[in-house]
Amino acid sequence: MSTIVQLQSITKVYGIGDIIVNALSGVDLTVNAGEYCSIMGTSGSGKSTMMNIIGCLDRPTAGRYYLDGIEVDTLADNELARIRNQKLGFVFQQFHLLSQLTAWENVMLPMIYAGVPVQERRDRAREALVRVGLEQRLQNKPTQLSGGQQQRVAIARAIVNRPVVLLADEPTGALDSTTTEEILDIFGELNASGMTVVMVTHEADVARRTHRIIWFKDGKVLESNLSPKDVALVSAG
Amino acid sequence: MDWLESGNMAVKTLTSNKLRTGLTMLGMIIGNASVIAMIGIGQGAQRLASEQFESLGPNVLFVTPGSQGARQRTTFLPRNLVWDDAKAIAAQVPSVASVAPQRQSQLSITYGGKNRTTLVMGTAPEYLVVRDFDVAKGRFINNVDLERNTRVAILGSEVAEQFFEGKDPIGSKIRIRNISFEVVGVLQPKGSFLGNNQDDAVYIPLTTSATSLTGRTSPFGLDLTFISISAINEASIPAAEFQITNLLRRRHKIINEDDFTVQTQKDILRIVGTITGGLTALLAAIAAVSLLVGGIGIMNIMLVSVSERTQEIGLRKAIGASEQDILMQFMIEAVMLSAAGGIVGTGVGIGGILLVAAFSPLQAVVSPLAITLAVTVSGTIGLVFGVFPARQAARLDPIVALRSA
């Protein structure tokens, strides 16, 4: 089983004037291909910082990060943009769809930056939308879609460039419980078909659907391989 | 990402907020329209002035009393240009075809119960040839009139219309300064010259003018207001100018500064050209300010747009847009705004020129140079004023950008 995410002694320090905050202090973490794991922790535990580093939106202060075998902590901004485009898929709590574009155009967006030819772009975007069950909503703008449907468009956009890992930051945080189940079903299906999924959540019910729980506390990994049945332990603190 | 994609995306963004796009473009539209209209109107005025001077008659030169300097210094011009000068020019300068001595004053004219102050010109038969006038009815001044100081008058078409209202004036008596003159002819309408109505004039023999009306004679002879001269052809104008100058210097026994001025049509055209050219430049400069203001408007809106679209920028960066991609996207939006404003403004400007031409004697001059200039300048303005907001956008930290709500 190949390693997708490999973090070695990752440290992230934020300095605001004289105050220095150790957001992450010496994190070692490995995520293998095909895993479905969730990152949990209280706010301020460093899980968001962890997500930004895994997502190549931020660089560690120290330590090494290999993504799909590439050492990304040393890359320049433009190279990181390319990595995000080719290797990573993002799903956000707030969906972040572009309101002036249709669902279809939103899904095509990452392929525009990847330089995919127009016809292939259209086909692959449609395929991705079919995969999340939105073949009837290709031409709708985000405002004409429900929250769950918008998040499904966002998932289609995240997977359309065939990333090595799908990163989800509180993907169900803005959704009701029924819709949450639907979205988690999609993540489950994607994982079942081989997609590596890493999800940040603070909801125990959401974490329980994943196969492995990583528990952050005070900038460190407290437990890196909890099973879903231990989730009660985590929520208890 | 290629240019086509960026352009496509910019069009989508710009059309999604049509009111704002329209208002932003309005600044550029007004700027461009005024630049193009002002240059067009200025050039129209320039051309009008040139044509009017050309209509003075072919190959015309003018001799006026007083040096260039004296003309600027004194109110009263020296009465040193006389009929004998004109006669000498006609007799001795080979490059000259015709010489028309002119002596003019504003005098009161009465006919029936009507009264009118108008230009009374004492001149010779050559005037018709030199100034390219035609007789509509009757005859012009002849040599017999000059010899005998006859009290005959030829009316400009405007004067004839005012006094006689369509009736035949030939044979009627008008009074100039209370002296009776017989109307013997009427001229064809000639139109106005630099705002002066050339048809609002009465022509009488030069000699009659001196003896019966104004009575002014200088110590040197019968004084003239000016002499109009036609050269035999265009090529001989410089020769004529030189020969006339030499002759008059000799006749006036001049050692230092000339006490007369010889001007060719070209000289006058150049002066008019300088004035109207300066005017055009001034108008264009004023209009260019509005173009600049339009550019600042674009920068303003682009800055607002960047801060409003922080989340969009964050998202684009998260899914793989590089700094250059974002920079290009915002630059293209700015250039599109200004170029579109430039093109629409050009249309409006041309419309303005045509409108002015339709309601004034000015000709419509649509200068391709002005259009190229305005569109290039507005494109550049978009580029220049787009850089700052676009850089702001490109440098946004995606994490911060995504989190801003």
C-alpha cells in the first residue's frame, strides 16, 4: 500500500509581534492510499493548520512533507499552485462556488487552470456531476441549488482533476442532518472506489463514518489511529 | 490558462454585474467621446478656415500698410500705402496678374426709410478678378467710373436683399453718408469669411470714395486700406512676394524696417493653422483629463471588486490558480472595461462630430489618428490602472481569503 501523505516532524509557528504561537509542534503522520480518515480536535488544537499544510495552502516552519512522493515543503508558490491543482481536491464548509457560473462551469474551473482542452473538460465535468447525482442540474447556478446540492457540486469540482487525496474541511458543517448523511454517503462511495479522503470535523457522528480518526490536541497528534468505535472517547475529551 | 479562457472568464464576470460594468465604462465612454469629438471639431474648424482662405481667390497676396511690429503697436495705421503703389505693382512686377486697390470704411447707407451701417469699399475693376467675385445683375466698376469719379454703387447680395427685398435695384438711388449714388449692379452671394459676411458690403469707385466720401488722402497720394494682388500662378507667389517687397521698399525709400506687410495666402493659412491647431490641442487636453478620470474610475471599481471577490480569489488559488493566473484575470477585466468603453466612446464621439457638422458650418472630420490614439490610450489606461488592483488580488493569501466571510 503506497503512502500518499507523509509528514515528518512538522512544526508551524505563528509569530504575531512578540507573541509566538506554536500551532503545530512536531507532527508525524502518514496517510496511505485508499484510506478514509478524519482529523478531530478542539478548536485551537492545530487541526485547521494541519489541513492547510496538507492542502499545500501553507508551508510548515520546519519538518518535511511528502505528498505522493514529492517533497512539497520546499516548493515555490507557483509549483504549490500546480500541486493543488493536480494532486489535491478541496471541499469546504462554505462550498465556495462561483455564483456567476453554472454548476457545470464551476466543475470545469480546476481543469481550466490545468490546461485541459475544452471538449474533454466538458465531458469530465459532466461525468463528475453524474457521479455526485447532479446530472439534472448542469445548467443551474449555485443560487438555484440547495445547500446539499451545492456541496455536491463542490465535491464534483474537487474530484474532477483526479486528485490523489480529497481534503474536506468541515464539509457538513453548514448542512442539516439528512443532507449530511447524503454527503457522507458520497464520500463513502468515493472512498470505496479508491479515493483517499481526509476530513476535518468536530462532529462525532461524522467522524464515526470514517475508518480512522486522528486526534489533535495542543498542536500535537494525541492519537493517530483511533477506530470509529472509540469516537465516544474523543468526544468525551 | 490561455488568453481565450481568461477573456471568456472576464466577460462572464463583467456581464454578471451589468449596472456596475456599465457605470464604470461610462467614465471611459465620456472620456473617449470627448477626445474624439474635440479633435474632430477642432480639425473641422481648421479645415473650414483653410477653405475660406482658399475661397479668397486663387494665388492671392495682400499688402497692408504698417510693418508687422507697427501693426501690433499702434491703433492708427500709417497712411503710406497709396494708389500709385498699386499702379506701380501692376505695371512693374512681372509675376503679378491683377492688382486691386482697396479702401474701406463703415458708413451709413439709406434707401427709402431704411438705414444701415455697412462696409463701403472703394476699389477698381480688378477687384472682381483678384477676389473671385461675380456680378449677378448689371455691371461692376469700370475704368470710366474711376476716371470720372462717378457716383455709382454695386451692392453685395445681402445689402440688395435688405434694401430692395427682391425688387430690381438697378437704377435706384441709395444715399451713402447722405450723398446720392446710383445702383448699377449686384454681386453674386459669396458667403461669410471667418464670420464676416462678405455679401454685406457696397462697392464704389476708388476715386469717388476718396473725393466724395472720406476725403482722406495721405501726403503720398490716394491712401489705401490694403491692396489685393493675384499672382499669375501658384509657383510665382514667392517671386511676387519678393518683387513686391523690393518695389515698395524702393518706392517708400526704406532702409530699415518695412512700413508695409506683404502676406500670402499661405502666411495667413499658417497663422490660422497655428491658432486652430492650438485650440484643438487645448480641447483635446481638456478632454484627456476626463479620460484620466475614467481610468481612475476603473481602478476604483477594480479595487472594490478585488475586496468583494476575496473568497473567489481564495477559492481559485486553492484549486490551482497561480498568481499569474489571478493577475491576468483582473488585468484582462480592467483592459476589457476600458477598451470596450473606448470603442463605445469612439462611436459616441463620431456621432457627436456628425451632429455638430449637421447643425453648423463645420465639416465632419473623423480622424483615424484620433480614434487609434483614443482606443490605444484607453487600453493603456486600463492596463496601468488595472495593475495595482490585480496585484492586490494576486498576492492574497488563499487561507485568509477563503476564511473571510
